[in-house]
Amino acid sequence: MLKNKKIPHTYVIVFYIIVIAAICTWFVPGGEFKREQKMMPDGSSQTVIVPESFEYMENEPQTWQIFSAIFDGFVDKADIIAFILLIGGAFWIMNASKAIDVAILSFVEFTKKLEKKRLIKAIGVNNIVLTMIMLVFSIFGAVFGMSEETIAFIIIFVPLAISMGYDSIVGVSICFVAAGLGFAGAMLNPFTIGIAQGLSDVPLFSGIEYRFFCWIVFNIIGIGWVLVYASKIKRNPKKSLVYESDQVWRDKTADGLEETKYHTPISAWAAYGLVLTVMVIYSFVNTWSTLSIGQSSVTWPVIPIVTGMFAISGLMSLRRSVHFFILQLLIYTILYLIIGVMGYHWYIMEIATLFFVMGLASGIAMNYSPNKIVKLFMEGVNDIMGAAMVVGLAGGIIIILQNGKIIDTMLYSVADSMSNLGKFGTVSVMYGIQNMINIIIPSGSAKAALTMPIMAPFSDLIGLSRQATIMAFQFGDGITNMITPTSGILIGVLGVAKIPYEKWVKWVTPFIIVLILLGLILLIPTVTMDLNGF
């Protein structure tokens, strides 16, 4: 009987959560903290809570607003929705060129050659590849807080994972989950550690030694977990929770790996000249770039260097085939993404624009007509629309809680419950609170601004290191990002990968439990040992 019962659609699940949030606004008292602007070490201002300023007020029960909250959710998440649609359209144009399929085929053939070497065969070439990719994305998450950007990589790594004999969950894990591990063990993330330490009046990025140790531990456990799962799926693909839904990806991969005609049309040379001209002009405008990693920064002529590299590698790729040139466009788009984020504080708008231009350049290189480029772009938007819809729906949950004026009340209640606990008891409760708050406020910077002005002074009263409080925030913010339904990034990632949310929850829940327990264990030394910076 239960086996025949259908699991609710993701849209239905999200709507149920909106309704539950609305019901809470009828029973949870309203309340509000006073807020003020505080200058941060980098010169920016941040809205923070004034400690001991909480006041109860009339709550505002939500009724018909559950429907208007959906509209407001789309408005609030418009940037992520636009990001997803532009990325989807741009990659669809690139996919039509078969360039990514050529790359996947070349990569698979390369790994088969490596398997002939005894040492690599003993370790497993695929294990090496997956580990290296995960480490790169984990570093990105730990250093500059890569999160939204992973949505763009799903379209690359899911087909790659499928072609290697894995499933879409592995494809999501090697970029999104890896970035999440980096977020949890963040060392220099300015959006979480930087803001939390600035609001707590703690030296910026102090305590990095222990954070680096935590990052290593999180990655050993996290990457090991993914490799064990990947090995199981490799042996028997039908054990995958998403085996049936992955058929779409398998069909695309099979179609893409058909014999491809290698050629280089004149339009590809024109695209090369156009892109190179723009890059040269940009090199003169931004000859020197200051790339920042935590408190350290270095000034290099990185854009002229990248332009010179593109001039040479683009020319060489065109002599092989337009497909390899389009792959060069993808590679240099990623390089510019890294430079933009680290050197020019790029965010969603700039990154979406970058990929959009990449899609247009790919279409021009393939000698597609303007009408065909538009047609392909719209097909990509249509294919990715489900992911964008869910992001907007999930945004309605936060709107309901905010309009009902109960978020601050929840925060005040759980903070007040920590009275009369010992140091480890207090830091454990703080950790639990941060995990729970992350369910309704997935933004790390917003949660830091909301909780640290309260938690930091409170830790002083009981003799708890403010650094330990920040660690509790850091772990609580990073781990549950991989499961919370209110995260537009998670919902966007799953939508692009075509993984039903309920199946993702079934797979990731044991993993999350292990990581939460690991985080709790790693908090013990912050109150029992004399750590540098604590």
C-alpha cells in the first residue's frame, strides 16, 4: 500500500512548508530587535542587532499571504532566478555545439590510458579525479565562499559523472557538496568568517591554524563518503536513488558521444578575433589587479597574462576544431570568474553576464544564425525553468516568517535558553541554534549579522572564547546548507541536476548527521585547549 503512494512533487513540499510557516505565525509571539549600522574592517557597513534590545510586539498572523508570499519570494530571489535562467540558456547553446561532449569523451579516453599504470590503477584513476575536483571546489568554498557559482558547474559535472559510470548525485557532490565542505571548514571566507569576526571585534581571520585543521578533517570525511558512494554506484548503477531520473542525462550523454565532425568555420576565427579584441581592451583598462585572499593580497597584471594565454591557446585550439575553441571559451570564462570574484568583488550579476557572453560567443563560433541562437537559448531557459520556479517558491518561506515578525522571537528564545550552561554546553547549544537558524536563514552573512552581536557578548559573560562562538556559527552555517529547503542555491543545484528534493534528502541525511556530529567533536578543543587565536 505504502509502496504505491506517490511522493509529493517538490513544488507541493515547498508549499506545505510555506503553510507550516504561516501556521507558526499564529502561535509564536511577535518580537523585534533594534538594529544599527556598524562599519566593517573592509570599510563597508553592516546592519547588526543591538544587544539586549529585544522587545515583544504583536505578531502578524499570515493567512491569504501564503499566496502573495510566493510572488514576494520570486521578487526576493529574482537575482538567483535570473542567474539560473541565463546560465541554462548559455549552456544550452554550448551543448548544441557538442563541445562538452567532445571534452567528456576525451577525458574518459585519457583516464582509460592512465589505468594502464600500476600505481594509478591500484588507487583508482577515477578516485584521483573525483578527489582532485572536490579539493579544488572545497578550497574555493573555504577561501572566497563559492556557493552560488556552483550552479553553473552542475551542467558540466553531472554529465561527466554519468559518463564515468556514476550518477547525478556524484556529479552534484564533486562541486556543490565539496564547496559546502569548504564553507563548513572555512579559513578565509569573507562572507562568513570575515563578517562574523568583524561583528565580534575579533582580529580578522585569526585562529586560522585550527580552522585549517578542521578543513582538512571535514574534507577527509566528506570526500571519503562520496568516494565510497561513487564506488558502490560504479559496481551497480541501479542502486542509485536517482537511477530512473538520470535516464535523461544518460540519453543526452549517449547522443553527445556519437561521432562528431571536427571542423573550424570562418565564423570561429571571427569569434576568436572579437573575444581577443575585447580582452585586449579590458587588459589596458585593468592592467593591474589586486587579488585578495583573506587579509593577504597580491597585485599582478593577471588580466594581460590571461589575455596572452588565450591568444595562444585559442589559436592552437582553432587549428584542431571549433569544439576545442569553445572549450577554451569555457575555461577562460571560469578563469575570469575567479579573477572577478577575488579581485573585483563580482557577484551573481557579473557572473551571469560572463556566462551569457560565453554562450553567445559559442553560437557565433558555430556559425549559428541569430534566430538559431535565440531558439537554443530559449530551449535552455525552458529546460531550466523548473529549477528557477522552485527557487522562487522557497523564497516565500522566508517572506512568511519575516512578515509574521517571528524570526527575531525565535532567535531570542533559543539564545535565552542557554543560561546556566557550562562552556561546552553553551557552545554546543550555540552550534545547535546556528544549525536550526540556517534552516530559515540560509544566508551566512545575514545570519552572522543577526546572531553574532548577541552571541559574542553572551559568550563573554560565561568566559567562553568569542572565537569558539564564531566556530559554532561557522559549522552551523556550512553543514545544513546542503539540506535546507529554504536555500535557493541548493534548490537551484538540484533543479539543474534534475534530482528530486526528497531523494536528495534521503541520500544526504546520513551524511549531514555525520558532519554535524563531526562539527560537535571539533568544537571540544575550542573550550578545552589553548589554541592560537582563541
